[in-house]
Amino acid sequence: LTSPVKTVNDFYGEFSMVFQCHQERKYMLDKNRHLTNWVPIVCPFTEWNIWPPPFGHWLFSFFPVLAPAVFKFYDGLSQFTCPPSYIMGKKESRAKFPQLNEKDIKYCAVFYEGQHNDARTNMAIAMTAAEKGADIANYVEMIEGIFDTDGKVIGIKALDRITGDELEIFAKNIIFAGGPFTDALREMENNSKESVKSAVQGASGSHIVLPGYYAPSDMGLLDYNTSDGRFLFFLPWQGSVIVGTTDKKGPAETLPYPPEEEIQWMLKECEKYLSKDLKVRRSDVLSSWRGWRPLAADPNAPPGGQVSRDHVISKNPKSGVTFIAGGKWTTWREMAEDVLDKVLGDGHPKCNTLDIALHGSDGYSDSLHIQLIQKYGLMEDVAKHLVKTYGGRAWEVAAMCEPTGKQWPRFGVPLAANYPYIEAEVRFACKEFACTIEDVLSRRTRLAFLNSEAALEALPRVADIMAKELGWSKKVKQAQIRTATAYLEVYGGRIPVEDDLHVRLPTLEEAMDVFREIDVDGSGFIDITEVKDMAIRLGQPLPEDRAKSIFDNMDKNRDGKVSAEEFMQWYSNEETKEGIKSYFHQKILKLFKEIDTDGSGYLDEQEIEEVSNRIGHHLSKKEIKQIVKSMDTNKDGKIEVQEFIAWMDKETDETGFRKMLSGSMGLGGNVWLDKKTGGGSFLG
């Protein structure tokens, strides 16, 4: 009210952005039905007036009353092309969403959103571009710019991460589309020693995956009034339930390691609307990770220029390079269109891709899964999964299926129990240029995102298939397995892994969750066999004498059984905590030796850069100097082992590098570094 012009401009900016998102959503759902679907989302209300109000504005305190009208307005933004929003009373809410806590619910408002297979959409975009004549490259990264005499960037030097080859690529126009890592690319267009002005910040959204029984298979939930003001989504996804938060600002990282406090927060928030009979347990977390998106500003805009609420396109007048950042997944097509129009200029026909359907849309129909079942004898969930992933290309995947040797299903050997992924998809992924196990388990299939333990179990079979398809040597295969194992261990799972060495005291509920995880037969007590089995699951098989020693420390009454009470006492005593700390310190010492490739007894900038590259986290020179500075307490330019241990054990690390290292270490203790010897590529 104090600045009415600014208020109107802000509202118009937000309105325009949301309206455009709806137009792009319509394109995806109309043109690419093989990748998308509508999902109804429940917004439960437990009171008629909310105080303190959401978003800190008094008007939102009346949202429970205004919600039906607000969602109808939201429908109107899409010109009512989406299924209509509606309301449900307490009885209907309980019938359609039986997991809800009906006692406190006044009513539920339901609206519809679009959902898409994001990893496959990404792949389909690349394949569609190739079909239209684009040259595409996988596992290739820019390492520096190529400049002319005027300082303009006329090409780039790139590194093929698979072969280790370097290549030069020249172009009339160069566009950086590096998401939250765009500033690292912009450093390479800078032909001077001065750092570029930051333009892109990272923002992370944490996610956990729960078993499918936490929600109906066709309905999600939105909590718009969480304890810290962020949104919380609770949605059916690939047969499971995904819980995710909106953004939290922070430096972007390449590994998906999720903070344990975020997992705990989401679990606590989930309990608010769910039935008291449905206990939300830490051990029900099948997988967890963080995703990053860029928040952008134009560093080349004139002073006082308008700040964009959507994506930013900016051209550096010195280098001639254009970058695009910001935006949302929904507006990917509009972003590509806008940046090409700007780069090509007014003398070129405007880009228009609204009529282009993505790779896989040809041959898709609602009954395609039935045709696959009738011809190949596939399981119904497998057939539906293939169709909603590959569209008309599902025929090609099915043709690669090998017989199961059973009466039913006749074809489609599964990669993991209770999931629709089959071995034929690995073969098909290799035909679509997949070259790493990690890629297949995390992006070509979604197994790592759905269940990190299931992905680890499937890893050996995926390695066998890819080795055969791609002609790997034994050395390359083993390197691939080590690298993929290290990557998969960074995903969160049922057993908490702390960000660093400061072991948080376990709560009673968490300790009981661990007890239940070890007590696999549900007998109510733990025996020595279950202790040894758990050690194997954690990647640390115990010798007989060591297993017996640990078990005897738990078994206070010496009856050969560890009760929940005995386990609790052992789990929380000082000796156990000291043992955990000693275990991690041993791992740090091993880690130090692996990074210290020249055996000098200390680490330097070059070794920090090498280790970051080897685990896929490529840092700028500025970031490496900052990391070394934070470790090097005596300022002699060398990081000794005691300095490294002290740095790993600090309360905070602003660089984010320690979290990446400790996440890569994991609980399994597997060697995660593959030392590069001589020439050749990282993968041998």
C-alpha cells in the first residue's frame, strides 16, 4: 500500500510468469502424453483461520475460506484446460485419501498439477534435437575458452570424460546453460585474472522417497503452512511416494547428498496430516537426495534495470558469450526459444517449437501397454512403465527382452524385485549412448532415486550387461563398479549417515528404527547372525571374533539375545560413540593417503583439484584456493594430516567440500577413488 506502483508491477510480473508456466504445461501435457500425466493434489484444512498467517501476510490467514476461489482462479490461468479443482468434505476425504487424519480436518481443496518423467524428458529433448540435425555429446565438458585477438570467445576446449581426449569446438555463437554451475563456466570466458561478477546462486530442494502405502496411487498432498514457511509436497511417484520441499539457498553441489536434518524435518512435517495409526518412521526412507536449481540475476544489466522473476538471458559484451539461467523445468522450451531468438537476432526467423512433440511421441497410444502385454507377455506394471517412459519406442525396448524361463511373465527379466525396471532397458540405454553404470541406475532408470539399496543390489547385473554391450575390459568394469558404488552410497537411505564427524545423539525413536532394521526376522531381539548380516549390508563384513566382541558388549545378561533395552543402552553409551568417531578417523586417514597421490605426506592445490575432478565435482581455481585456505591453519601452503583431520572435524565448512568428501566416504568403506595412472581415461 505504501508503494502502489511497485506492488502492481510485482503482481503483474508474478502473474505473467505463472500464466506462461501454464501455457508451457499445456504444451507438455498435450504434445507429450507419453511423458506426462495429471495428478490431483489435496490441500487439507484443519482450521478456518490461520495465525500466525502463512508467508507473514494477514490476508493469507483467511486462505482456508478463500482456497476454493483461489484454485478456480488457478484453473483459469490455464484457460480451464486442466481438470477442474473441487472440494471434499471430511467423509469423502477419508474415502479417497484414507491415510489422512480425519479427526482434525474441516475439508480438503483439490487442484490439479502436471507431472512428468523428468529424467526421460531430458533425454527426449536431446534425442529430438539430434533428430532435427543437432550434434550432441554425452560426458563431455568445457575446460577452457578459445579466444581471438580481440578477446572474443570463438570456441571452447572440451574434455571427453570417457576417452580422456581433448577436442576443440568452434562456433559463431556460444551459449552457456549450466544451471546453478553457470558461474563456473563464465569464469572460463574471462580472459583476465579478475573474477567475474556472480550472476547465479544455487537453491536446493531436499527429497525423500517413502513406500507407496503412505498415499493413494493417484493423489498427492500439499502442506502450504509448514513450521519454517516452506511448501511441502507429498506425491505419488513411480509406485512410491516422494516428499519434497521448496528451495533453500546454498552453494550448488554435484553430489545428491541430503542433510540429515532436512530428512528429519520432512518426516516430522509429514506426520501433521497423516493418520495417527500410520507411523512415519526414519527406517521407511528408501532413498533421499537434493536437487539444485539456479536463481539468476543479469550481471550485465544497466544500473536500476528490472530484476527478472523468471529466467535471465545475458550477453557479455567483452567475450560475446551469452548465458541463460533461472526459470523452471516447466518452461524449458520457452527458455530455449527465447535464448535462440536473442542470439540469432531480428534478421533471423523466430524460433517456434510449439508444434514439435518430443522423441517417443510417435506411436504412443493409451492402449499401447496392452499391445505389449499381448505380444511379449510382459507384466502389466512393466508394460505401463515402458510406455510412459519410452512412448512409441517401447517396442524397441521390448524387442531386446530376454525370456524369463517362466510361464508368466514370458519376457522381461527384472533388475530389482518390486520395481518395473528390466534388463532390456540397460541394453537400450547403451544404444542411447549411456556409458556409465551410475547413469543407468540414476537417470536412465530411476532406481537410485527410488531405493538406494535396491540400486546397489542391481549394480553387479547392470555392470555385466553393460560390459557385454560396450565391450569393457575387466579393468574398466571394476573401475565402473567402484565409481558407481561410491556415487550410490551418497544417496540417503534407511540408515542415517551424518554430514560430518559430529555424531548426533540418537533419539529413542531413531535407535528403535535401527534396532528393527537389524532385527530382520521381527523376533523382538537381535542375535549374532543378524549383527554380522547388518555389517555385510553396510559394506564392512566382520571377522568372527570382532562380531562376537560387539555382540557381547550388547548382550548384558549373556542369554545370546539382545533385547531392545540392551541395544538402546549399547547404542547410546560413550564407548560406542568413541568407537564411531575412531572408525571415521581411520577412514579420514585412509582418505588422506588416497588424495596424497605423490606420497609427500601433505596435500596441495593440485591434489585437491585432482580429487575433485575424480569424483565428478569440478571446481574453479578460486574455489580450490578457498578450500586449501580453510584447511591450511599454519599458512605454509601445505596441508598435513593433522590439519586435514582437524578440518574434517570442524563444526562448519563454508566451502561445502567436506560434505562432498564425507558423503563420498559413505558408511560402506568401499574405495571410491580410482587413481589415474599414466595416460588414458579415468575409466581405464
